[in-house]
Amino acid sequence: MKERIETLYNIATKKYEELGIDTEGVLRNLQKIPLSIHCWQGDDVGGFEKPNAKLSGGGILATGNYLGKANTIQELQQDFEKVMSLVPGENHRWNLHSSYGDFGGKFIERNEFSPEHFQGWIEWAKENKVKLDLNSTLFSHPKANDGFTLSSKSKAIREFWIEHVQRCREISAEIGKKLGDPCIHNLWIPDGSKDIPVDRMGHRQLLKESLDDILGKKYSNSVMKDSLEGKLFGIGSEAFVVGSHEFYLSYAIANKIMVTIDTGHFHPTESVGDKISAIMPFLPELMLHISRGLRWDSDHVVIVSDDLIQLFEEIIRSQALERIHLGLDFFDPSINRIGAWVIGARATKKALLYALLQPIEILKEYEENGQNFQRLALLEELKILPFGAIWDYFCLTNDVPVGIKWIKEIEDYEINVLKERI
Ligand code: RNT
Ligand code: ZN
């Protein structure tokens, strides 16, 4: 088996060499590109607060009831370790939501979360050699039930959430300090309305004031970095989303922080790839939530789609990879959750590899010479180069299952681990 993979790889390498592509160099590069893997695929965005929060409101919805959901931090960690054993490459990160803290079985209000609730995660991260990112959690909570949080007209509601986000930033700084690597703090809020509002401006002004207040406290970039995630619409916020892409992009540029582009948060005909070269000249760094929008949903399991490939092609061609943080964001409880996680993570790496294996210089030269037939013809030929052989070799050298072999691993894990869970 090993020999066959190596033989096919060697043949494939020759094909790429003809176009001046050094597959070894590409794989060395791919090896180190971090993915920030989201924790919430493991338990349908449930978290570990007491009483156990159920995902509600906020325009996001997890549908499905497959067996084996992680019920405890230990189970979620065990699942993540399984995921990591099936995804090739190094430097992976783990993206937490604040609701996944270790609250010791007690009820802790969100404006009382503190670094002590994340010490366990920090220790675990050290043991597993992963870095951590964090998200504030402004949904699935009674104080978010009327659809507004940081942009609420109620001062008391705003103050509660401002305090929550301030605490999450403090926790992020602590994580970054302890792990010696900046923790990205992402902020997404559900604020919006189902039907046509008349005071869009009022809510946006309040959101701006809340953000100014929150970001008034400065942390060194070496411990934490802020990012703001916009959205077009959600379930129950079809007519209006306060934190739209334009709002946060403007805010981020004015305040020199990051935005998070969730690939499921745009109109289905809009190209997210096209946004890279439009945004990168103005922002220092960018965070991605790689997702798959499908009709009204933004969170289907990521697959190797044309959209995903175009996104990575644009990142590579814009030479922006070093300034872009790749995070995943999807949740599907209707199939084996660990399998879903691995499909999405492997698809992301595959699409990235596909984009890295391209003769950009030749394509650019064609373009600059006005040889547009040649440009299109070469782009078409690239699609049938033996890319799969390079991917298999990458998995082999990383000691993760090659090809469809990992499916069996998930089946075994389901029988031996997931079925035992309540
Ligand atoms: C929601 C946003 C957000 C969430 C996570 C759970 O539409 O994409 O990033 O998916 O915070
Ligand atoms: Zn997202």
C-alpha cells in the first residue's frame, strides 16, 4: 500500500514539475498551515453551562439527533483528539466558545466568566500541543431572547453583554499569555429582527458605542487579537442584522482590528473569494469561518466546492495566507459528528492544497500578455492533474489514514465510544 502511494506520488510529481511546481515545497508549506477547529461541532453548540444550555435564538439552528453527542468536557476532548488523528498537518488550533468553560458543575452567569474557568482547557491544550481561540457567547440565553444584545435599547441588557465580552477578552489574553501564542477573540452577535425595523441607525449607533466601550481596554497583540463577525441574515433576523458585513468592515478599518468572514454569511451568488483582494489592502489580518451555506443555512459541513477552491486560490494569488487565520464553522448533528468534523477539516486542507498546486507565474504571464484563451485552457487542464495522488502522499507522510480508510475509523469509534454515551 505504502509503495503504491509513493509510486503514484512520484508519477504525479513529474506532471506538476512540467509546470514548474515543486510538490515537495508545497507539502512542506501545507504541513505548517494552522486550522482553527471549532469545538461546537461536537455537541451542536450546546456548551457546558448549568443548566445545560440548548441552542436557541440568534438565527442559528442545529437540526438532527445522531447518537454520540459529547456531554462533558472530557468527551469533547476525546472527540477532538480523534479528529486530530485523522487530519493531516501540524499547528492546529482549537476554537472554543466561552460557554464551554469548566464551571465545576455550578451555574455561573455569563458576566462572571473568568480565566479560572479555562485553566483546564489551557492545561489540556499544552498537553496536546494545540493553541486556543475563543468566542464570546451572546446567544442561547434569556437576555438574548428578544433578539438584541450589544445593540439592545435596554441599557441593562447592553451592560450585561458588554461585561460578558470584556470578560471573554480578558480570558483570551490569559489563554494567549499562558500558551505563548495570541488567542483570537471572535465576536458574533445575533442582533436583528424578523421584520422591517424603522430604527436601523439607532441599533447600529448603540452597537458602535458598546464596541467602543468593550475595546477601550487594550491588550497586546502578542496575547490576544479581536475580530468581528458579520452576517447577512439568520432565522428570525431575516429583515435586519445590526452587525452586517459593512458595519463591521467599517468598524474594523477605523479601529485597526480584524473582521471574521464566515463563508456562509453572504448572499449565495456572492463570491467570498473576491472579497480577499478587496479587504486585505486595508486590514492587517483577517479571520475566516469556513462554512458551507446552503439555501437559508450558513452552517453545513464543508466540502471541496468551487467556492472553497476559489477562496483559497484568491488567498494564495493575493499572497495573503500569512495574514489570514483559517477557522472552521459548521455544525451538523444529523450524521456522525466526528465524521462531519473530519470531512470539513480534510476538505479545507484539500482545497488549500489544490490552490497551492498552481503555476501562478505562468497564468499571470498569460494574463498580462492578453493570452486569455491560454489562461482559460490551462486553468481547465489543472482540474485533471493527479492532485489526489499528492493528497494521499500528504496523508501517508502525516501518518493519518489514506483515502477512504478513515471512514472505517469513524465507524469503529462510533461502536466503541459514541454508542456507549447516553
Ligand atoms: C453564527 C456565526 C457564529 C456561530 C458560532 C457558533 O452565524 O457563524 O460564528 O456559528 O459562534
Ligand atoms: Zn461563523
